[in-house]
Amino acid sequence: MPSPARVLRISWCEILLVVGIVVAAWRIPSPAPPRFVVHPAQHATNDPPRVWSIFLPTPSASAHSASVAALPGGDLLVAWFSGTSEGASDVTIEFARVRDGNVLDTWTALTREELQDALKRVVRKLGNPVIGVDAHGVLHLFVVSVSYGGWSGGAINHLESTDEGRSWHSIRRLVLSPFFNLSTLVRTSIVPLADGTIGLPAYHEFIHKWGLWVRLTRDGAVLSCAQMPQPVPALQPAVAPIDDHRAAAALRFGGSGGDRIPWSLTEDGGKTWQTEPPRALLNPNSSVAMIRLSDGSLLLAANPHATERSLLQLFRSHDEGRTWTLARSISHSDDPYAEVSYPALEQDGAGQIILAYTDRRSSIRVCGFNLSWLDADLDEIPVTVVQPPARSASATLAEPRAWSYGLVAQVLVVATVLRLGLTFARWCSRSASAARRRGWMWLPLGVGAAAISVVPIDGLPIAWHLHGLIGDPSVTSAVLMSVWIVAPDRLPPAPRTLLAAVPLVVLLLLLYLPLSVFPAMGIDTYALGWRPWVLLLFVAVAGVVIRVRSARGVCLAIGAAAPIAYAMGLLESDNLWDYLVDPMLLMFGVGSCLATLAVWSFRRFVRGTVASA
């Protein structure tokens, strides 16, 4: 039991803990309740039917996943990815500016190498661009990148442009998953909200597939992320507002054996989503697009074919998506390889409806029409032969920062690995106690780790490879690694390490497993970190308990450093959980339990053997 004088003594760690909690509370966002932008329905006009269709010039053999945005001046911007094949290293994000069926300009908006340099991490793949213009005329680009593995290892990146895609700034990576930010992707159009924030439909497809609704500030900071639970694998939600608070989401069925469109509905501006019965539209494992038209009806583009994507049709609903009728057949072929897929829909300020889609994975087709054409008895869509304009210069990216917390943390990871190897070697040589006392070794370890971190592999530093693999380690991990490298004697001995590791493992299992493996349970503890009042209260209570128990200052240092780093926005994430814990801590906890139990058991066995002898 500590003495009263000890309890009343205040250390610098405790002062920093109070300061950290205060500044972190100051950073917590307080956005207005979310509301959708829904204009009053307009009556049908007597305008004559109008329609046009063009194929966009593409610089490479493959073209896929188009997105459309209406610019403030009335022109259209179309984005897609192009390369020798999907997932190839030469894939680029291409833009085209279109006016009344004429291509005014085309250019390369983003390359894999540019995004790699900006993020300071390995980028192997690039794809699925989504563009949109906010209420202030700023163009937003969301694009999926992959560092290792397939698309299930993808992550979303956000870029902004104030000159309609000629240059980019405010480049950031959206952290939406606690497990190394794995498998968060985007495909369908953004939805502007009434307060100027952005609604981004996204999805998760690692282990299990489900939709996500992400609310962002204008500069790309994540305010919230809600799951769209479904009893079946579902991804790529297309969201259309119904009124100020309600919206419908049509999803792509992502498994085998199903052929209908999964459906979700929100009645609180996207805070929560309820599962609805699948809509009676055939669309097996194909992406859909959906928008609310100016007359209040919903328009949906889908591939209603039993097995192939060779049929693309438009459907319309006048009862908020409950029932659908065929409006138009856009493209049909008896050739099963004549794929017409991945549609995107948009309606501009003049009432013109734009449909863009992939044609045979080799080109992007763009169609423009009005509401009168949807109701008219016309079968064919004329195709205008477009003379490719001279390509403009590629877009430019703002100069990236020369350093980041993530890169510094990777040096700590390398130094920790080196320290672990030295400690193990000395333990094997029965001088582990000497290794524990030699804290001065942090200097050569740090220099060696920094030198190893810049060694190139495939032309990129090792630190960039680690950054692409594990992302930003939590502040807790960084503090523990630093203490172990500089002053290992401040860490508790083996039995206390075991006692600390067991609750850590239990806590992390409760955090990660329900979210990553069992989303249908409706448990999303990770969501507590977007507005982390509860987490800050937990940190404060833990600080009081630790102080009364007279634990070492390492725990208080962690409790102080994590909120301060959150207030400064040092990590890529906007979620306080990512500052407190990460998957490496889970592996550390499991490894500590196993290693400590093994060493403890071995020593008891040796002592027992010696005593019996």
C-alpha cells in the first residue's frame, strides 16, 4: 500500500496525461446531425427526347470502372482506370472532360508512382476511382490502392483539386479498419450532405463482405463509419437519398448462389442501416448504380442476366425503390464475353442524365439523355464517332512531406527486431541479465535501424515496404518499443508481463474479432473511436487506477502520449482506437504470454531438477 505522500505526489507523466485528455477532447468533432440534400420533385417537361453516346479515347488496352461528376460550369468529368490489364503496374487514373457529347480534353490524373511517393509506402495496384464535386466546387477523388496481395488488401485514398483535376493536394489515406486497415474499397458515387460534409459508400471484402457508409469532412477527415449489415455477402453499395433523413442502398451480391440485389435502408441520415428484403431484380454478382432523379423517382442500372454481364438495362422506381419497371435496354449481346458492366449514373443541373460504363473491358462508353427519352418509345442509342483530342499534360501532385510518423515508427520496428535478436542471442548465452542492464545500446541500435530502413528493395526503402504492410503503429506500440530499446529495465519482469499481456489479449480479441469476422453480430466497438468520449473517460480512469496502484511510469506515458498524438493528428487515422492499440499489440500480447509461460516453466523445471538432485 503506497504512502499518502506517494499518492499525492504528481509526476510529469500525470500532468501530461491530464493535458493529453484535455487537448484530445478539444479535437473531438461535433458535426451537425446528418441530412441528405434532396431538392423538391419537379414535374415532367415537354422537352423533346435527346440522347447521345460516345466512346472515350483510352491510352491503354484495358479500361474499367468509370465514375462521373457534373462540374459547376455544366461540363462533365469522367474518371476511370486504364492499363495493360486490371491490377497491372502501369495502371493510371484517366480523366476526360465532356460537353454535349464532345470530348474536350483527356489527361492522366494520377499514376501509381505518384501516389506511392505521396503516401511514402509501397503501392502495387491502383483502381476504382470515384469523383464528386462538393457544395464549394472542390473536386474530390477517391481511389483504391493495394500494397500487397489482391483487392482484398486494398485501402481508400482521398485527394482534392480546386482546378477540376489538373492538380491535387490534401492527399490522405482513409483508415476505416483496425486490422492493418485491410480491405476497405470504394466503387460508387459520393452523396453530398446538407452541412457540406460528404457521404461515401464503401465496402469491406476480407473474410466477409459488407457495405460501409462513411461520413467525411470536406478535407477528408473521417467523422463516422457505419456498417450495412446483410445476411449474405454484399459489397459496392450505391446510395440514393429519398428525403432529408432516409436513403436506400442497392448492393452487389458478392457470393455464389444468389442472383438478387441486397437492399439496405437508413432513416437517420446514415447513422444506422437496416436490412431490407432483396429487390426482385436479377443481378448476380455485378456492380449497380442508382440515383434519385429530379422528378423524385429512382433510376438504377444493372446487369439482369442469369450468368453473364452482356446485358445492361435501366430500371425505374416511383415508390422509393420497392418495385421496379424496365425503363431502357442500353446494351445487349449474345456474345458472353461482350461485357458491359460497372455503370455510373449522374444527373447534372440542367436535368441531363449521364450513364458511363465499361464496354468489353477495353473502353468506356458515356451516354447522355433526358427524362423525355426515358419515357419515349425509342430503341437504338446513336453512337457518335469522336475524334480523340490532343492529350493534355498529366495532373500534378502537391509536394509530399519529407517525413511522417509512420516512417519514424518503421525505424522503431526495425530497431525492435534488432534488439529482440540481440536479447535472444544473449539469453541463449546465459547473459540475459547483462543484456537487460545495457540500455546504452539504444544509440547503435537506432543508427543501425535507420541505416537498414533506407536500404532499397525493388527500388524502394525497407521502411516504405513496412509502411505498406503494417501501416502506422499505435502510439502504445511506439512507446513500448522505445522503452524496450532505450531503458528495458523500466519494463516489468516476466510474471508481471504475463499478467499485463493476458488482459491485453482479451481486450484486443474483443475489439478485432467481432468487427473483422462477425459483422452480422451488430457489434462495432471500433465505432467508439470516431467520437471517443467513452475512450477518453476510460483512459482517465485507467490513469487514476494506475497511479493509486503505484505502477511504473510507462503506462502513464502511454496514456498521455496517445491522446496528445490524437489531438495533433500524427497518425493517418481519425479514430482514437488506432492511437491506443493495433494488431502488433495483439501479436505482442500472444507472444508475451507464450514466451513468458515457456521461460517461467523452464526455470521452475530447472529449479525443481536442481532441488531434487
